[in-house]
Amino acid sequence: MKTIRIGTSELVSTRLAYGCWRLTETSRAPMATGEGDECGRRAVIAAYEAGYTLFDHADIYGGGKCESLFGEVLGSVPGMRDRILVATKCGIRLEGEPGPGSPHRYDFSASHIIASCERSLKRLGIETIDLYQLHRPDYLADPEEVATAFSRLRQAGKVREFGLSNFRPSLVAALQKACPMPLIVHQVEISLARLDCFTDGTLDQCLTEKMTPLAWSPLAGGSLGSRADNGENARPTLNAVLEVLGSIARDRGMPASAIALAWLLKHPGGIIPIVGSTNPDRIRAAAKADDVDLTRDEWYRLLLAARGEDLP
């Protein structure tokens, strides 16, 4: 796959990333069976062999199990660590943590950020996280305290670069002003089924600040695969998108999923879609998006279908 520089950093990633939140059978609790673990291992190997070099995690995925499983694979494949970038996130605390009565909440205290990083490092079996992100905005976030935590982690050699996920542009600006290092990514939901980032200032800010957008759920949870997968009850705009996707895919001899991902790759902000399937065939098919350069006409045909109405 072709590569892209991440933000203003020296990190270089393939144009697509692999998302590890489905490596176990549940996204939040460590309930995976042996069969589920093996499926996750196969998915990681398939992504690695297909050329993906950025692997995205979070401390809550599988209750930490996803990081641990990935760490096992990483330790078993010679040379893999030197060829990839490992990203993970922190800041979400689940109900019952650390004890009964604790609510589901977000926590950007310096102590939690640092402790979460150390736990992730241990589970992943690595010494340094390449890209560390705050997962969802804490309403009690103190930008100066976050900056202190980030600085300590970088000085200790535990994190190379930092970013954010699911933030409003105003809080991104406040954190960037406080942090002595550039925040190099903003991970948000972007797809032909989720267009908010094109109009709420998120992608504009990424362009201005030279932050790389990471797109989670770029295939809308798999619904941008084929019309047959969605049925007659799918919302009208989705069916319209699928019709245009199918038409372009047939013309180009590519899977519809690759066209949907190529739509994101066309944006000048350098969006990196995060592919989350655990099916090796779909992981490989998604990588074909790297070979597609949509025309402006094709791009706008898809946008209009996704909007469900003409442009102003």
C-alpha cells in the first residue's frame, strides 16, 4: 500500500489502518473463547500480510483482551514490531471500575492517563506506544493537566506521539494550546453514512492544524458492503449510496467496500480509514481501495446519494 505521513510527525502509515476492537468476541469485556482468540489472531496476521502498518487499539476493547491478544501475535511474528505502528487510546472508565457504585464516565486526570498507558504497554508487550489518543472528551478535562501527563509519558519514552478521538473542534483547540507537542491525529466517525465531519468544522480544523483524520467505522459497520446485506428496510439514502457504489464498483472492477473507502481517501486532509473486519478476505478486499483514485464526478455522485438531497 501507499504510505502517508501522520500529521506533522515522523510517523509514516499506510493509507488504511487496521482496527483491533473486534479481535475478541465482545468489544468491552474479556469474554472471548479460544475460537474467538484464534479468529482474532488470523485477522491480525491477514492485515499484516496485506500490508497494513497502523494498528489501532483502545484500553477498553475487550476489557484489555484485544491489546493482550495483539501483543501475543506481535511477540510471535519476527520483525513485525519494527514494521508497524501501534496506536491505542485511554480515557473511558466503565461502570463498576474501580469498584461498585462507580459510574460509566470519562477520565483525563493525569494519574489515570499515565496508569492506563502503563497497563496498555504491559498488555501489548512493548516499550513504547507510537500513537496515544484520548478516547472520548472528559467534561472535566483540564488541558494543562492533560499536557502534563503527555509530557511525562513522552519524557519517559513511553509514547512517541499523541492525538484525540471524538472531540469537538473547540476542545481540540484548547488542548492543542496547552500541549507543548503537536496533536497529530483526530479519530472520528466518517463514512458515506456519517457526514457530520464535513460540515461541523472537524475536517476543516484537521486541514488547518495539519492533523491526520482517522476514520472509524468507515464502512458504517459493514452496511456499505452490498445492497443484499441491508435489505428492503435500509434507509433510502443508504440504498441510494449502495446503488452508486455498485455502479462505480462494476465500472472499475473493484469491491464496493473498496470504493467506499476510496471515497474517504480522496479528501485532501489525508483521511486514514480504519478497517475493522475480522474476515481475512474482507481485510484484503478493503486494501484494494489504495488502488482507486475516484474522479470528482464519482466522488460527488456518492456525496449527493449520501445527502439524499441536492447541494445548496
